[in-house]
Amino acid sequence: MLRRYRRLPQTLANSPALLQHKDLALDPEAKTARAGGVQLSLTAREYDILALLLSNPKKLFAKANLFESVWGEDYLGGGENVVNVHISNLRNKLARANPEEEYIETIWGMGYRLKS
């Protein structure tokens, strides 16, 4: 019993924390996302982009950074449109869940970040 009792806090400490920004919440353990209380249906890439942005809420990500971090491949210039499409799809899903809130900000010529 004592061994089990000592292991419990360690497993709870290792569980990933809920990532939140405004009314947007991401549960890394369950791989779920909610915006405005509405469950989002995200693709794996959309989820990974959102997780990256929520993990670094003040960081500005260039398209090359997003591509390399999410896809795990070197950015050779061809992934720019891929990133744009995924960000656009993610924004549309977030807007459908909560039309009054904007979550992702574009800094023209630089990249994307969470809107504060």
C-alpha cells in the first residue's frame, strides 16, 4: 500500500497540464481542444499547431519555424502554402466555435502568434 501511495503523486506530476488561452483549452493527455465551451474537431496537424502556439503564448512563429516544429522536416520554401492552409482551417474552426473571439494573430512578413 505504501509503495502505491508514493507512486500516485509522481504519476500525477508527470501528467501534462491543460494549456489555456482566453476561453481556448487544450488537453494534451486526451488530445482534445475546446473553444468557447465547444469541442473542436481538429486534424493532427491543426492540433499540433495549436499546441505549439499555446505552449509558447508570447512567441512569434515564422512560417518556417511552424513547419519545422510541426512537420519535423527542414523548411525548403515549399511549405509556406501548407502552413497558410492549416492556419486558415484552424482559424475557421475556432471562429465557428466562438465567432466573437480571435485567437491567432498574423504579423505580416514575420509570422503567427496567439492574439492577446
